[in-house]
Amino acid sequence: MNTPNAWVGMLPPAFDPDYIEHAVVPYLKSSEYVGERPALPMIDLALSKENAAPPHFWGMLYEGWAPDPEKGTTVFITGYGQRGPDNERKKIYASATTPDLCAAKYVPKIRGFLARLFADTNAGKPLMHEYYRNYFDLYWDLHLGVTGDAIPSEVRAIGAGFTAVLGHWYPTESIVRENIMRVRELRPRLTQWIDQRVQAVIDGDVDDPEGTFVHYWLKNGRGSEHFRREDIVFECFHNFLAFSQWGNMIYRTMALLNERHGDSAVRNWFRRTMTSGPDTDDGGTFTPLDRYVMELFRTVSPNGGSLSTVSTERGADPRLGNVLTSHSSASRDPRQWSNPDEFDPDRYRDAPTTADDPETRRRQAGLARCPFPPRPFSVKDGRRAEMTNSAFGAVYGVVDGTAYPICDTAGYAPFGFGYRRCGGEQLTTEFIKEFLRTVWSRGIEFTTLRLEHHEHIPVSPRTVIDDDIGFLRRP
């Protein structure tokens, strides 16, 4: 049953042949295999990011229901060999999300978002509904410096539609079909609007151009073939997927901190971290709050895994047989940690980082050479900064001579491995840190709400949550 007509009568009547042929059939013919847990913090190049996406997603990304990178693409579905020298595309992407920019440009926007989320008028209400009521204002403010009424209703609708497809996932469901088709209908308008807003950043026709990702992508990409304007537009759109983990992580963290139904170890470590000085330099690479948030990500793992395509024999379509490298199982691998199932932020006091000497890491791994020799990429946005990589390919920044490393071990996997690490990892970490600072400073407690009916909200791939957590303030 490989043709659309074969499925007529077996699927809802609204499922037209075009949708069945390009979304349902490829999905049903595809397979997803769980790959091995890496022993080193990298994924081999044989597992490629080239066109690594679920087959039913292509219709949301391209008019022709198939990859068309000439129209724009993202680093997240681009193979290493197509990224320019030494992973240049990833380094350009990550140049917009370094910790120095987070502190100076993005955290004020995040704090404004959190102030609205935890307004007194929201106490006792299902909180994830309020989160998504304001989320796209923060999303577009970070990318393009635009909020409120300047964001067209169609742009908000396509973001909600994309998130609905992520959460509900299965193209045989009517809600997924409705939202895929809605995204396809609105995407030309969205692309045009993003391109206009990119031009506004170029012209300085926004309040703070340097407070946007696009500013740094433009300056550091310089319109090269490895980060064209079409790609900038596409990244702004594709980040609906990358940023979906924010909502999932917020919900899971609230559940863990719930006084009655949460996790006592997570709560105790939170009190200990916040009362002892969350941002103090206590002799390690990471502050106490860094370590606490890292341990939340390791144990929650809001992004389930890294999807790869592989070369195939006998002419099979590689897009129909993906390999998933699980993040959660790698993060709890007893080969990496002596206490993998305990909540223990102090495990990162001595954990290896991307700033460690690459030759030392190479010898410790028993390798003849660094798999990914460090290759600095100097930014062109006015900062004295460069983006470089660890011996295993993970990208990080060095600004004014100060390195901003990330944990570089296969046992810390919530953001992926090696050259495949999420380019927004440090921004996402800062977002959760600000969330926790706000919770602590405002005396917020999370509670399970007793509701006759609660809303089911899609938050990330294959994840729809019950919006049943609210907050109150400690007296």
C-alpha cells in the first residue's frame, strides 16, 4: 500500500492524496533505529546530519515536500562536509548565542518575559498556558527585535501550528494534518515577513539591532555561501524546533520542584544552591547554579536524541531510515558516572570541558590524533572574540581572552555530542538559570492544580503535557 489511493477510506476524508503521498506514506515507510551510546563525546561522521529530519516534516519546511537547500537551510539538517571549513556554519550560528551576549543583550529580554509569566495575576492559574501566551513575543524579540502588535497574527499562528505538529507528531492524526497544512499555507507569508525584518536589522530600523541573533549572523556570516541570507531566514523559522525544549524543560522543572509531588533531592539541592551563593566562583569551571542547571538537563533531557541519516546500499532512500542517538541513556551511562541515577550537581566540579588541552584529551582517549583539531573562527561583529572547538568537535566561544567552555563528556548529553552540539546550548542554560533565579527571589512555590478539566499542550517532539501546574508565593 505505497500509493495515496491505496489509503483512501482508511484515513479521515480530509486527508487529500497530496498529503497522504508526501506525509503519511513516507512516515509509514520510514524506520527509526536507536544507535549506540557514544563512549566519547562525539558522533562519527558516518552518522550524518544531512537531511536528518522526520519525513513528514519536509512539507512544513519546503513547498515541494522535500529538501531544497537552495531555498534556505539550517545547520541542524546540514552534513559536516556542507558546513564550510571546520564546521564554519555551526560557529557562525553559535556566535550569536555566546554567554557574553546572553548577559548583555538577551537576559534583560528573558527577565521581562519571566516577570510577565510570574505576575501576581497569574498565581493559581495553569502556568503553561500563560507561558505560550507570551513565548512568541520573546522568540521573535530574540531573533529579530520585534514584539507585540508588530508580530502579525499569521506569524503567531504558524509558530503554534509548528509546535502542535511537534507535540502530536503522528501524521495519521487529524490534528497533525490540520497543522501541517496550516503551516504550509502560511509559510510564504512568514518567509516574506522574516526577510523584511532581517532588512530592518540591516538598516538599523529596530530599537537594538545588536540585541538580535540576526545581527550576529549577518555580521559573522558576511553573506558567504555557508550562511546566506536565505539561511538566516530559514534559521529563524527552523528554531521553532530547537527552542521547543524551553517549554518542556520549564514544565519538567516545575514538576520536580513541586512541594508535594516533586523530587526531594532536586528541591534540596535547589535550596542549597541558592542559599550558598548560586553565582559564586567556588574554584571550578562552572558556578553552583551552572552545575545545578546542568544536572537538571542531564536528568530531564528535554531533547530526546540526535537524529542522523546514514548511507545505504541497494538504492534505499536514506531519509526513510534514520538513526537516533539517545541523549537520556547516554547521560545515565554507568560507564561515564559512578552514580548516574543520583541528582548530583557536584559531578561537574571536575568534569572535562571543551577548554581542556586537546592533545591531553586525545591521549586520554587513546587516539592517534584529535578527531576535530581546534580551528578558531574570528568573529567580525566588533567583539574581540573567536569561536573554536574541542578535540571532539564541540563549539564554544573565547571572548576578550576568556573561554566560555561547555562540559565535554559523553555522560553529559542533553544537547548532543561533539560537532553536533546544539548551537543554542548556552543560551538555553542561561534561560533556565534566570527562571530559577526568579522562582527563588519571588518566593514562588509550584503546586498541582485541582481542575475539572485541564488543557493538553504540545511542548516538544512527541510530548503533550497536562497544563495542571500553577504557582503561589510563600508568605
